[in-house]
Amino acid sequence: MTALEPVAYTHADRDLTGWLAHPSGTPRAAVIVFPTIVNVNAPVERRARMLAEQGYLAMIADFYGEPVETFEASLPLAEALRADVSHYRARLASAMAALRSVPGAEKLPMLAIGYCMGGQAALEAARDGQDLLAAVSFHGILSTDGPAQSDVIKSRLLVCHGDADPLVPRKQVMAFWEEMDRAGADWHFHSYSKVRHGFTDPGSDARGVDAVKYDASADRQSWTAMLSLFDEVLG
């Protein structure tokens, strides 16, 4: 297994570490990978490597700048980070700037993906008007404290959502659709029936949490949809 390369960066006096996966040849594009609420973990590292195998220079962002031992320990860290949407978005922008600073990445087109809280992060980066060709959310939170303004979103959006996800109920989904329409965004929304939160992580079932469950079909279909969108926007 190829080791990921650390990338040091800072935001608001916080030392942060991104984790970089290199493709074997010239990168097609740079992809910022926003992790789950527990920050960098093995499933997200696997996704960065999968992107590298597809020819992308991929870097996992660091939400907190400190290790997260358990899901419970992540909750106050996430609450503090997201308490101010401007601060939250600036933390995300710092990760994208760090990826841009990697030698050879300066002129690459940039894409963003994220899982769970990271899915929300990818959408927040788009709402912030970041220069992204596409932003993809996998079982991400769709709510925001800073709804998108008209014509600010530059990126194509893809949301891959489990329709049985209790963390993102239908009301939140409808509010997101309406927000994107008001903002004039170019968005795709893929909803998988009977699928719950965390559907891309084979380890979800071992958590013993009813809201979280792996779904092999939704995992395959959502990843394929992301790759197809990337091919389209990159030309």
C-alpha cells in the first residue's frame, strides 16, 4: 500500500496536516477530499488512493489539527469548527490552498469530494464560490448556516444521498433543492432508496448504529457517477 505524503499548512493559528496521494503519471486534476466528522481515517485514505489510481492528485483535508480518538470525541470539535460558517469555510479554503501549493498542482483544475461532514464541506466550498470544476457529496449533510447566493456557485454539483438516511431527512433534501434553484446552481441529485447514512464505508455495519449501514450498490453507483462527472467537466 502506497504511503500518503503529509502536507503541512495552517489556518487561524492552527497547525494542520493534509495527506497526499500521487498518481503514477501526470495528474488529470487535483482533488481535495474532505473527510468524515472523525477526520482522517482508513476509509478516507482508501478513497484518496482510489482517486490516485484514476489519475488524480488527491489530498485529504484536516478539519481539526488534532487526532480524534472516537466518534464521541469528534462532536465538540465539529461543533466548534462549524459554529461560524465563515470560519468553517476559511478552514476549507486553507486546505484547497495547501493542495494548490503542492509542486505541479498550481495550474491543475480542482475538484472536491467529501463524506458525511465532508460532503457538507464540499458543498460549503461551492457555496463559498471556490474555483472548483465540480463538488461531490457522499451521504453528506445538506443544511447550512450560509445559504448560497445567486450566481456564486461556480462548480457543477453532484449529491449522492441515501433516501433512508435519518441524519438528512426529506425536509432537508427539499430545502437543499430549493436553495440550489434559487442560487442558479448546476446540480445533480442521486437518491438511493432504502439506503442509510455511511453507505460508502464497508465498516459501517460493524458500528452497530441503525442510522448507518453500508450499501454495496449505492457505493458502486455513486463512485461511478462521480468519475463520469469528472470526465465530463474535464473534457
